[in-house]
Amino acid sequence: MDCNMKKYIDTGKKDTRSGFGAGLYEAGKADSRVVALTADLKGSLKMDAFAKEFPERFVQCGIAEANMVGVAAGLAINGKIPFAGSFAEFITGRVYDQIRQEVAYGNTNVKLASSHAGITLGEDGATHQTMEDIALMRALPNLVVINPCDFNQTKAATIAAAKYEGPVYLRFGRPSVPNFTDPDEEFVIGKAYVLNEGKDVTLIACGHLVWEALQAAEALEAEGICAEVINIATIKPLDEEAIVASALKTKAVVVAEEHNSGGGLGELVAGVLARRAPTPMEMINGGDRFGQTGTPAELMAAYGLDAAHIVEAAKKAVARK
Amino acid sequence: MAKTAELQKISSQVRRDIIRMVTMAGNGHPGGSLSSTDILTALYFGVMKQDPATWTRSGKGQDMFILSAGHLAPVYYAVLGRAGYFPVSEMATLRKFGTRLQGHPSIEHGLPGITQPSGSLGQGLSAAAGLALGKKMDGEDNYVYTLCGDGETEEGQIWEAAMFAAHHGLDNLIAMTDWNHQQIDGTVEDVAGEGDLVEKWKAFGWNVLECDGHDIAAIVAILEKAKGLRNGKPVMILFHTEMGHGVDFMAGTHKWHGKAPSVEQCEEAMKQLEETLGDF
């Protein structure tokens, strides 16, 4: 069966953190108020180009994330646009209360740059692999939560975050993943991107699982199931209308994310649909457990975060209609 | 800038305001508010270049202040009110539903003069360091002040901020400690044994000054001295104070850290504090 799906081409695997670095550099060129801070992870966060070009606007904070968040808030009050970056666990869980008081409650124009999110950080193991950050960050009033899907979109989202007035949590990752979105497309905060239209099932994903969802849609097409694929690049504010419209059309939904079950995108979408359009749903996520050492590919497979698992979940959801 | 006698009058009224506000609210933190009354009065009325008429949160072209020890909200609000940031009558709304005078300083509720929320301890020094760094980046020569409690400096983030401010040479940052030796559970020495704060701040690369926190002329003088240092190091002024200072039955004990006086106790306190500017 032909679902008339758009074909997305991987133009070459790239890490989304480099998309952040490229976006930060562009944002810094465009606006002299942009400042970058890191807690001894300049290279890991791909801030080198920014730091080299704008040394007077690069602030090394040392291994002291709590202080970094406060300093960023102070700089924001002063009128700067600070991007404070660290590994996802250390820029969320470690400093939750600092973010809550200084950034969210203070409503300061701080951009929390969260790299190495999820299990695909890989070999460092569970201490460094946060699968809880979306839950933590989306619980905070005032905070925008963005999780772009590839290099191009992470770059665009970084530029958009700099232009947006208000606190933002920007989540991206370490491994190289397929790069397939239009490099010239402007990122719109709060917009769900419908990548493929379909009538039988809706595949909702964020981060690099969007690519897995696209692969799953191709596999489902071969089995006669036309899947709609939606990239939820902004988790908060959530584009409820796009989700509800799609669920009403396909009447079966799968949500895929590199995050634990508790408080992630899946539960968020379930909450929306329970209120507005109850629909059979299946979830692809890390469950309720910690990560472990392994290669990203090994971990994706072991935790069921790939196209094959999305295909199975889609069939289950369709069967429940 | 106000003269010493005038500052003393203001601080007497601020102490009355604190006691009356907390009594009306039925809860709040009078002890530390009374120990830091003279410090904040001297700062706002004698030293700091900040004008309520032109105040904005961004603080461009003005000195800035962050109250790191957010539970000192009563003294902060009383000083801001007396300085003209909002009508003094509003003090009667402290901690009441719908007030701009939230239990701890808030941005969301829009009280003029507040730069950043505080209440979760140990964070204000970092934000103040960010403000000071921003002023340096802009080539502005104004100062950023912050007030911490001595108990508050048990928080690890204070020492992260201490290293940061010294490393970045933030000599436009003047931090102050209300060294009253009391915290909720008892004396600081009994609860946490902070040790020698003078040597600690010195070891972290700061200029360290000490001063009687209840001698208002001395407070003004030490703040002016701190401003004049500008030697590439931030300044910490350790103010020797007494919790509950100014009201005999509240002085020198942790028991009034977070407890409101009864109406009778309030009346007793009023007898000890001269009404100089008219009660709100």
C-alpha cells in the first residue's frame, strides 16, 4: 500500500550538541547580548567556536553548576542572554532548586543548555544518563522545554531560544544521529511539526527518536498501515491542537521518547488525550529504571527505543481501536 | 545621603515596622530582621546609589542589591517602604493572600525594588556575582550588594560563588554577612561549627572587613571603605550583630528566628522603639 509519504534523507549523521554549538555561535554573532557559561564542559558542549570568537562573552564557571545557574540569572537580569551549559543531569537534577528559584520563579531570561541527555550518552553509565529531566523541567512554571530532533533543528532551536524572551530548557544529545530536517527552516517554539500525514496511527516523538518514528512509518507502510509522524520539538508549551487533531483522525497513538515513563512526553500526551480525545495509546520509553554502560546502539536496542519497537507498538495501538 | 542621627531615626522606625508587620501577619522572621536593620538602613539611606523613582529590575546605571537571606523579608520590605519604593501602608499586608509582600521576596508579585526572588538559601551571592559580572562586561562602575545570614553560609553554593567572584575579579561586588551567631535550631557554633569566617573568606581570595553591625555611622564608613578598595577582589563585610537587637526580650536568642510576637509582646516592644516617622 502506498501512503504517499514524504521521504526524509539522512544527509549524514551529526551530533545534536554540535548543532547547539553552531546555533550558539550564530546567535552570538547576531546579538552581542548572548553570553555562554559552562561548568568545565566547554568542549563537550561545543562552545569552542563561540568562546574563541567572543572570549569576553564566555564565562568559565568551573565545576560548580549551582553557582553557574545563579550567575546566569544575574547576567539575565542585567540584560544579557545567557546560555548555561552542562550535561543534562548536572543542569537539571543537580540544580533543580536553583533553576526553580533563580530561573523559573525569577522568570529570568536564562537558556539552560542540556547536553548528553538520555541513555545514549553511553559508556559513562547511569550516573550521567538522566532519563528524568523532561519530567523535572516541564513541572516548572514559566520554563519552555525544547527537545529538537537533529543537528539542523538543534541549531535552529538554539537561535530561536536566543530570540525568545524568557527561560528555556534546551535538550540535546551526545551521539551522532541522522540529520534530515531542512537546514534553512526557522524553528518555531510551541509548534508541532507534522512530518508525514497518515490515517491509521499517529507516531509522536521527540529528540532523535523522531528519526526512528520515520523509519517505523516506512516499515508500517510496507504492512499497509499509514502512519502520521509528529515531531514534538517543543514539549512545553505543548501544541495540543496538532495532537488532538491527529488523534481524532487516526484513533491510535504511539509516543516515543528517550526518557523514563514517569513525567515524560508520553504521560503528557496521554493527559491531553484523556481530557480532549481519549484514544488507544502505546508508549515507547525507558520505563522506570536507571541506565547502564554500553554503546548508544546497544542501549537503544536494550531499552526498546528504536524503530522496530515503535512498529510493534503501532500495531498494538491499531489493534486496540 | 542621610546623616547619622537621621539614619538612627529611620532604623528605629524600621524596627517598629518589622515588629508590627510580623505581629499583624501572625508569623514571619523578626530575629534576623532586627539584627540586620542597621545594615540595610545604612545601605539604602546612606550609601547605595539606587533611586526608587527610576528603579528598574535590570539596574542599569544604578547600584543593585539582592537579599540572599530571603527570610529577612520583613526588614527588606520595611526599608524599601520607608525609602519610597511602595506605600508604607502596604506593609500591613505582609504574608496575606494576594499581597505583593510575599512571605519571601518574589518577582512574580511585582513589588518594586525586588531584583530577584530569594528564600531558598545560599543562592543570592551567585546571582549578585552575575549582576556584578554583567556590569563589568558593560563597563559600568556601579556596585552590587548582597546580604547573607551567617547560618546561610553553611550552604555549599556560597563557597562556589566565593571562588567564582574571586576568580573573575569582581571588585564591584560587596557582600555582607549578618553575623548574629543564631539559626533556627540554636547557635551557629552548636549547629554547624562554621569556624573562623574571617579566615575562610580571606582564604577564598576576598577582601574581608569587620564592623559593628549596630553602629550606623561605622556601617556607612565601612561600606564607603569597601567601595574604595577596587583592588581586583570582591569584598565581604562581616557585621557583628545580635539577633533580635533593639527589643530586650528578643535579643541574643534563636528563639525569635521565625516566630511572631503576641499583641502584648508587640506593645512591649513598641515601648522600647521610638516612633520617628509615623507608624504605617
